[in-house]
Amino acid sequence: MALKRLRFITLALALSLGASLLTGCASQKSESLVIYSGRSESFISQFLNQFTALTGAKLDVRYGDSAALAAQLLEEGVNSPADIFISQDAGALGAISEAGLLAPLEQRILDRVEDKYRSSRSDWVGITGRARVFAYSPERVKTLPFSIDQLTLPIYRAKIGIAPTNSSFQAFITALIQSRGEAAALNWLERLKANDVKLYEKNSQIVAAIDAGEIDLGLVNHYYLWEVSKALGREIAVANGFFAPGDTGNMINVAGAGILKTSTNLDVSLELLTYLLSDEVQREFIEKTYEYSLALKDANPVGLPALSQIPSPRVDLSLLANLSKTQALLIKVGLI
Amino acid sequence: MGQDSWAKRQSRPSITLIAASLIAFLAASLPLFYLFRRAIDAEISEISLILFRSKTLEILATTLGLTIAVTALSTLIGIALAWTLFNIDLPFRSTLQALVILPVAIPSYVFTYSWISLIPGFKGLWAALFVLVLATTPYITLTTLAALRRSDWSTYEVAQTLGLNGLQIFVRVTWPQIKNSVAAGSLLSALYVLSDFGAISLLGVDTLTRAIENIYRGSFDRSSASILALILVAISALVIRLEERSRQRLHIIKSSNRIIKRAKTNDKLKVRLIALFGIGSYLALGLVIPLFQLLSIFLANSTSINYSLLFKASISTLTAACLGALIALALALPVGVLSAQGSRLGRVSDKAILIVHALPGIVMGLALVSFGSSIPWLYHSLLLLSFAYALLFMAKAVGSVRSSVDRVPKNLIEISATLGLPKSATFRRVVIPIATPGLLSGTLLVLLAAMKELPATLMLKPIGFETLATQMWSYSSIFRFNEAAPYALLLVLIAAIPTFLINRPDKGDGIGGDQI
């Protein structure tokens, strides 16, 4: 009996192998643009579909985690089938750029955004912006912090959440090292840890934890408020707050894109970047995803100040490509 | 029954076996070779920064401690479940036997998330212990059940005639017969803990696998990550060595006219109620509560389900996972046979396959990206994806192949030889049929693991090819667990089909029950 079953299963498997090889061969040859996207499908696909509808260009998108995709691109090197890399953060783009895998972009594309939101090597460009904020419970937090230094005060003891392994938190620490020096950053982290800070894996977990009453305040990106609320299907008891002007806690990070040197489809790739940076698509980003437009300076997501109004510090985004110094610091403190 | 098995009598393995085994060995070495190549690039200062920091010690201690604790607990629970399901007369016994295997089909991040959403503040080492024990117990339950079904009942009857009580029979008769299979299951559990990322990261526990992932994320420093991965390789080599040493020659000589008869079942109501309570608790924690929680997350904020997407993803998942399981079986079979014959090539390949099993998915993914991207027709093909599944999970099959082949009685082979059958025909007509139950359960484990694999799938899948796991990820990564829930539920539902098929109720004892 068992043998019959094994034979049956082997036959079924062999058939599926044959079928898959056939379909595999059929889909081998295609003239479409290959995109590696670290931005989620539900976020970016609507815009990519619009682009296809508009231009007729066929897009093949591989979705993944930005960092994993960057590692994959580094591993593929000159053999990469990718034309465009769309990344969730500047760090992953910087790593690819540093390895010399990105092609230079035309000035007209670069000029759509301020120079602080694009590569210093002119090979990638920011598309949307995200502000670091503190998310908090308006009900339980009566005294809002005006500086990250206040987070180490006893009144916030065991009430703050951070996501130290998350790249957006590490970007913030990198900015902190840049503005205050390594010793001061180390000191701040140690005091924060001594204040019994709670650790999470993701920003969304922090916002959910504030809503659930586990903690009162957390360091996250601004749009998680909407994301978590949408996921839970209800209003949540969490608000976004900014620190005083110039505080590193208000830094702006970007999501962006670059074209791979291996691209065999440069024209369409450039066209896609132009499209993503066009006024109407930028406006849609704000309305549909609550992210900041980098091209439209005075438009802002509902309930938030305009990008130009955010009291953010100046941060060199190219430094975010290598967070090893930052990680070493976090390791030293024992947060990761 | 080692020295009397067919395997031990083969003086010289056939060329085909050696060649096939060599292919399996080379395949398994691929990721290891990749790691060495990357690690060589690391600078001495980087290496010392990684190795000589107090955090590394802490990570090692956590990794080892968690691995030992989870393995010990899941082994105990697994044996208890298997023994109970086998010996005690319970209603719907074969259904229960299939159900206790199913927690293995729930991806660990989904499983963990459902517990987190149920218990606020569910975090840390204890939470990880809880989740991982529940998730890895099926490996031991499955291998132990298979061993119990194969065990020789005549010895039980002798023991009973001699007036031994239940505990004495277990220690002196049952345990020696199931020990090797239990050890094989425990090894799978240990390797699972070493390579797990989903549960560990959500619960904030720092193991080596998480540290490796963090290096990739933070600095894209592939050489430092490779050094940590090699430490992981060293640890898993140690674990594998331990298991190998615990493996014992079986000295029980099986009577060839084995009495195929179920153990005398214990019918006392109290015993049966306790048994049902135990199994029920495991199923509640490991299967029902997580699935129910997923369902309620979905219902609390239900969105319209895209059925065609769901259907397509199911077909894709099954195709890739079946193909992966087939390749895994094809690679594991020669290695298991050679290993059972005591050939050095067999044993070395066996170990390489097991070591690779402890590697995090991202490492395996990158190794195959590095190897595959230079071969355009192969890269991002279904074949490479299935090959990755086979590499990642064939360890789950190789142990059962080894032990199944080791059990083929010599007198059957002699009869076959007397009848004038050549070696190859004997293999096909005698060895394979007898080993089939073991092969099936090994292949099933590969299939279930491949169906939920994520990191390597994201890197290697053909473009536009979505599996249930990748769809689930694309929702859960943006916190939409409500939209991810139907995919998770369907994954478990689909996984149930092969599990029940192999545990067919009409076959009485299911896996192995109708054989030998």
C-alpha cells in the first residue's frame, strides 16, 4: 500500500516538475522592467500600475525587505537582472551606491528634491520623506518632552519604547553621533537604557503597545499612527509629537530609488523615476500613504506640519549606508 | 538490529549511490563554501570586534541555553504525546495523531504574533521557550510515533509474561527501540531553534541568528555576518555530534515473522481522560488558540478576500514545496542509504546536510543568489527555489531515510538473492517498500517546512510568483495581520492534507503501521 502511495506521490511530483519547467521556460524571455522594491506591495503597486497603464511599460516587481534586497543586489553584482531598486530607507540605497552598483541620474531628476534628500554621488534620489517623531498617549503623557534628553528623566521611567534593531532607529542614532559625537551618543543611550526603556522589534509594535497601555511614549516614524490604526480598523489613542526645533529626534529620513548599472532598460527606468517624482504622484503619496512629498515643499499629510516647517536637524543621509559604528555603539550599550 | 540489516551487509556501495551521494554532498557544501568565501574577506579588526565583545558571549549563552531548554522540553512532551497516542485507546486516535503534527505548518512568526496579540507584553526568553517548544514538539512526536509503530511487539509480550509493569516495560523494552528516533527528532528541534528568526525577533531574544540578521540590516557587511554564521555552523556541528554519539546500535534481533498487533491498550477511563486532557492541552496551545486568534483578528476587521489570489498562491506554494520535497528526497535517499551502510561519504554528507539545516534562511538565500545569479536561465526560476527548499530542509528527511534503511532485515535480502534478483532489483523491490513509511514521513516534514519558508523564497522566487508565505508577509510586514490571516489559515489547511494522507485513518496505525 505504502509503495503505491509513494509511487503515486512521485508521479504527481514528477508531473508538477515537468509542468513547472514548461511554464518556467515560457516566462523566461520578456522585455519588461525589473524592479526590486523594498516598499511594500500595498504601498507602491497602485502607482506602478498607473505607470503601466499610462506608458504601456511592463513592470516585473520583486518585493522584499529593503536590507535583504540590498544584500541580494550586492551578491548579484554585475549579474543582477534588476533595473531599479526602490528602497524603504536611504541606508540600503547608500550601501548599493557605495558598492558602485548604481548608475548616475540625470540632473533634472535629481533637482526635483532638495540636495539633502538625495545621494551625494548623484546616483539615487529620495521620493518620499518620513519624520522621526515621538508617538504618545495623550491621555497618560501630561508633560511632553521637548528634547530627547528629557527621555532619560525619571517621569518616563519604564514608559518609553524603542526599536533598536530597526533601521529607522539606527538612522536616528547615526544622526545623533554625527551631531553630538560618539561619547555623547553613548552616554545618552546608556542613560536611556538605565531609564528602563522597553525594546521592540518594529515601530508598529511600539504604536500598538502605546494604544494597549503597555507604554506611554515611543520613538517611531510619523506614519505608523495611520498604519496601525488602519490595521486595527479603528481609531487609536496615540498622537504624534515633535521635539524642539533642531533636535535630532525630529530627523527626516527618505525612501528613494536608484537605477542599477546593469539596467538594460535605461529609458523606461528614467521615465519611471520622473513619474514617481511628478507633482500629481507626489500629491497622491501624501493623500494615500501619509508620507511627506519631497518634491512639493508645502504640501503635508493631514494633521502634520509641512516638511519645511518640521524643526528637523540637518543630517547627511549618505552616512546611513554603514551603520556599523552605530551598531557597535548599540551593542556596547547592550541594546542589540 | 544494525549488524543484521541489509544495509550493513552491503560490502561495496554501487557507483550510482556514490555518485548521487556526491551530488548531495556538493549541494550541501554550497552554502558552507559561500560562507568561507565571504568570511575570508573580513578584516582582522572586524573579526575581533565581533568575537571579543561581551555581547557575543551573552548571545552564545542565550543561543545555547534556549536550544538546550527547548530541545529538552519538546523531547519530553513529544515522547509523552507519542506514547500516549500509541498506547492508550482514545477516540479519533488517528485524527489526533495527525493533528499533533500540524503545529509544524504554522510559520513561527505567525504563531508568535498570534500569542503576542493575545497576551499583551508577551516577550522575552520565557515567551520564546514557550513558543518554540510548542512549535518543535511535532518533530519528536512524529519520529517517536514512527518508531513505536515499527517496534517489535513480541518483546512486549515477553516482558508482560515476565510480569514487568508499565514503567519497566517502557524503560527496558520501549526506550531502547525508540531512542534513536527520539534523538533524530530532538536534533531537528535543536536545529530549528538555532535557525529560527521569526519567533526570536518578535519576542526580542538575542540569538546568533538574530545577530546575523542584524548585521545584514545595519551595515550590509556580509563578511562579518558570515563569521557569525560560521560560529552557528560550529555550534550545530557540536549538536549533531552529540546526537550521533547518543545514537546506539540496536541489539534487538527482530523476528522475521513479526507479530503485527497493536499494543494492549489501556482502557481505564481515568487514564483515558488524563491522556485526552494532555493531548487536548497541547493542541489547544499549539494549534487551536493561535488559529482561533488569527481568525478573530481577521473577523474583527475583515476585508474582502481576493479568492483568485488566494487560490493562485496555494497552487504556487504546493508546486514549489512539492518539487522541493521531491528534490530533497532524491538527495537524501542516497545519502541516507550510504550513511546506513556506514560509508564515510554517506556519513560526511549526512552531517553537511544537517549543518546546513541550522543556517538562517537569509544566509541560504544569499548563498544561492551568489551561485545562481551567474546562471541566467536558472536564476529566479522555480527550479532554483525548489532546490533552495531541498537544501534547507532535506535534513528533515535524511535521518528517517537512514533509520528506515537500517531496519531492512537481512533474511529478506537473502531470499531475494536466492530468487536470483540483482542488487538493484532487490533495492527497488525489497528495500524501498520496507523503508517507504519512513521516507514518507521525512518527505512530509520537508514539504511542511518548505510551504512556510519565507526569506529564501523572497530572494529566489520567480518574479510574480507568490506563495502563501510571501503573501502573508506582504500584509504582516505592514502590520495588516487581518489581511494576512486568511493566508495563514489556508496554509495550515493545505498542510493538513498531506499530514492526514500519510496518517490515513483506514490504515490503522498510519505511518509505518502497515509495514514490517
